[in-house]
Amino acid sequence: MQRSEEHFAIKHLRQEVLPSTFCSGCGCGTVINCFLKAVEEEGFKDLKNFVFCSGIGCSSWIPSPYMRADSIHVTHGRSIPVALGLKLVRPELNVVVFGGDGDIAAIGLNHLLHAARRNLEVVVIMVNNMIYGMTGGQAAPTTPLGVETTTTPYGTFEYALDVSNLTVSAGASYVARWTTYHVVQLKEAIKKALRKKGFSFLEVVSQCPPIYGRRIGMESATQILNWFRSSSIALNRARNMKAEELTDKIVVGELVDIDKPTLIENMHKVQEKATN
Amino acid sequence: MHAPVLEPGTYFWQGNIACAEGAIAAGCRFYAGYPITPSSEIFEHLSSRLPKVGGICIQMEDEIASLAAVVGASWGGTKALTATSGPGFSLMQENIGLACMTETPCVIVDVQRVGPSTGQATKCAQGDVMQARWGTHGDHEIIALGPNSVQEMFDLTVKAFNLSESYRNPVIVLADEVVAHMRERVVIPRSLEIIEREETYSPPFFSTSDSYVRAMPPLGRGLNVLVTGSTHDARGLRATADPEIHRKLAEGIFGKIHKDAHILSDVEQYRVGDCEVGVVSYGCTSRSVYTAIQMAEESGMSVGHVRLRTIWPFPAEAVQRLSEGAGRILVPEMNLKQVYFEVMRAVEGKAHVVGLNKVGGGAMIYPEEILRKLTKMTERD
């Protein structure tokens, strides 16, 4: 019998919990693929030196339980400060946070901004599906204006938050936004984030066909991915466009890529001062 | 400024400083906090002391993040502390639940002040007793210790760390503004019993009603540890729809402490079984009780006293013993009755329980007030 070739990602996943609970067409699988590809291309044979931290929401389940690695799955929105505590006492570990737009940009936004301000050496991957998926389709701070959700039956009346831009302002070292359509770019961005000394934030605009797609008239993942493809605008092009031209666009690319002393480096300097 | 390693001997400290030094002596090397009166001196002192002993001290964006960082640091293998007061303690409740559910050793100091809400920031109260027990949602068990002196701010902080390691549970040092801000002599003994983190390399990593797991798996060693605040099995695997797994887990994290309530019971007892009236007190209020008892004895009364060092789990047996001798028990508290109801429950109707409650402005319960009440209670015969 011919042995079928095993998918490259399988060895990094906990097979006892597969198949996953992600809905059909969910973008989380693409995020997992891109992440694990990036990990392999960066030369990691396994995830032994990684600890994943996540909060509450669909994408928080990416590492817990699916990654064959250590993971801490915590309270809603609090993954980043938990990651901070862990990283400060175990700086040799690669600490990666996965979370959704609700987890990271609503209830946990404060922590995101302060982690960026501190230039904490963790990677935060925010899977932005523009909705609260796990709880059944309530509006998120990333839901575009006017979308009908279970908590905004007549349409949202608030503007969506540009989380990546905000994270740049807060002081992150590396910020990039891609969609689940841009798998190669996303993988490359994850590789850069993993190499980056400093706070890295990746926003992955992702599809949620059953909970969000349905509400905007796109019930299949393909439809949404086509929408991502056609409405994505590269950052350098977007810079020359007017705000009103960008209303329905997804601006993709690297928003910032800088090097500056990290939280741990700055803490070490203080430590030296204290002990001398 | 103190030497990196504290010499045994006698010191004259503020309660909050004794608490901070107790944490260092217990092996705490991580503090994350948010400034709040009347606990800030703990943070300030540790910000100067921890870097000297190779520790980390960081100011977080709020108390939610403070306890979250403490949980992260503890899972990283470091003994960790945060300190706060009522408003911050309220914010910490969600992650106290997380620490209970994930069996994360950590210590939370709550220097009680007048509440609810912002209340009176600089004034003493004892209004967080029930919040310490039930502030976070769901079934859980908690350990809370109530110091009544600067010495005990040191001793009970050390003990809190030891208990948090022994039971893999958050432990609360339920201090109050008076104990935290008064200055007294503290003796640092030559040797301290310190319980260190115990590690395990194979599952079970978490307790169930069938097994209590004290040792923790180290992270970053390829053990594939799953830590989750959701219902999980002994391996750590989430099981959000299995009633049996949840029952085992809930009974496990509750039972590991509950079954040891008699061991955890730490009380100071005076004339238990040889008194006409008893007093149950804790924290700064007990200092007035000492004086009141002296005054009462001078006028011929015999007063028994159970002073709670352990507040949770409630030392019911000690209170019962007091009630067996004394038909009447006075519970003075700087709140509108909290421990009072626990005493009622413990005595099972066998003694008449009287409250002496005072709130607001930080005014302590004075010895004379206690004496007056005791006199009235004994006059009824």
C-alpha cells in the first residue's frame, strides 16, 4: 500500500484533537498553515521553544488545543499581559499570542497598546473576522459601519477601528496587515515577526463565512476571499488615495518595521543601574 | 535602601514594607502592579528591591493586567506577587478565577480601604472579606490570611507564598490600611521555612476530585502543556461540554483546600473554654480587642478571644470551641457584618452572636466601644 504523504503541518498539531472545531471555510486553518510554514522556514523543527498565549474567541483556539506545544489559554482579552509575565521571566522562549478582533481590539485593546508601547518581545497575531464569531455574530469594534449583526439588527452605527494603525502609533516594532487571501505575504510577515526583536503585530483579515459572510451576502469562503483580493490595496498605493476612496478597501502591507531597544533590554539597563 | 540579601535581625518598618520584604524572603521575584492607596508602598519598595535581587518589578496598565502578568510569570516558574486595594481588587477578580481554575500559585495582597467604589482611599476598612471569598464567579476555594501587626505583614506574606505553592492556588493577604501603614518592630528570624516550586514532567498536570496535583509542569521543555481557564481534564485538555469532567475539576480545585481547612486554620486563642463571653476578631480591629479584654479583666470579666490569622477557609472549629464555653460571642468588624455571618454559621445557634460594626472615615473600633458592648452582653445574666 502506498503511504500517502502527510501534510507538513500535521506533526505540529495535536492529532488527538483533530478534526478541528472550526466551521467549514473558516480562515483559522489558513492562519495555522501560514504560521507553521513560517516556523519551518525559519528553521524550527518543532514548537518546543514556543509558548502560545490566547484569550477567548475562535482564533484563540488556534494554539489551544491545536498546536502541539505549550499554551496558556486565559481570560477574555488578557492573553497579552499573561504573555508579558511569562516572557519577562523566561526571555529565552518564543511567546506568540493568537486572538481575534474582539479579544485583542475590544476587551483587550488596552493591553495591546501598552505591549506595543513597551516594545515587549512577543508576536501578536490578530485574526480579524470583523465579527464576534464564537458568541454568534455580534458586532465587533472592527465591524464596518452599517452591517447588520445580532446586536445591531438595523446596522452598526459606529466606525470600525484600524487596529494596525493604532498599534503603530503605540510604538510597535513591526506591524503588518494581510488577509487570508495573501498567504505568501502573510507567511513572510510571520517570519519577519518571529525574527523581530521587539513587539510584532500581525493583523490577518480573515473570513468567517457562516457568521459574518452570511450577513454581508457572501456565504462561501471563496466569495469572501475574492472580496479580499479585489478590495485589498497595497499600503504604498493607499498612501496617495483619499480617505473616501479607501472606505471599502483593505489596506495591506507592512505598516512599520523598525529596530529599537526592547522592553527586556531596557529593563536590563535599569537592573544594572540598580545592582551597581 | 536595604542590602540585596536581608540580614536576620530586628527592623523598624511600615506594614507595607514588611509585606514587600516578606515576599522577597519567600522567594518572590516578580511583581506586577498598579498604584493604589493604601498599598502603593509595597510596589514602590519592591521597585527598588527586586532589581537588586535579580527580580522583575513592572507597572501595568491596570489591575487586570497586573494579575494576568503574575499568572504568566508564575507559569514561567517564578514566584509572583501583586498588591492592591478594594477598587483594584475588584478588577482582579476575573484573573483570581483564572488562577484558581488553572491552579496557578500566586499571592495577592489586598490592603483594605473604605468602599464600595472609590470610597475613602486613605481610610481603613474591613469590607473586602466576602469579596476575597466570593469575588470571582463560580465554585472555587480560596485561602485568605489576615495580618494584625507589621510582624505579621512579613510572616503571613511568607506563609501566603508557601501556601500558594503547597496548594497551587492564589492566596490573598487580606490586610487593612492600619496594619499596612503603622510602624512596628519586625524580627527577621535566622531561618525561614520556604516552600519551593515543585516540578512534574508527566501528566496529570491538574487536579481532579480523584487526585490533587501539587507539582507544575515547566513550560518551554516540550511537554505540550495545555493550561486553560476553561473546564479541562487532568491533562489540561479543554472539555467544555462534559458534565463529569467539570464535576471532577470543580470538586478537585475546591476539595484540595476544603479538605485541609482544619490544617489551614491559624488562630490566636485566648481563654477559650474559660470565659463568660467570647470575641472573634481579625486584622487591625483585634488590636483594640486586646486592650478591651485587659480592661474587661480589670473589672472582673472573663473574656475569650479567637483572633483569625486564617480568614478563609473560615476557622469554624476554633469558633465553635469558643462558643462552647461562652454563650455569647462578639464580632467587632469595620464593615456592616461580614465575618459575623460566618460566626453565626459556625456556632450553629449554640451561642448568641452580637456584631459591633463601624464603617466610614477610617475610624477604628475603640477598646472602650468593645468594652461597653462586652459589659452589656454579660449584664444580661
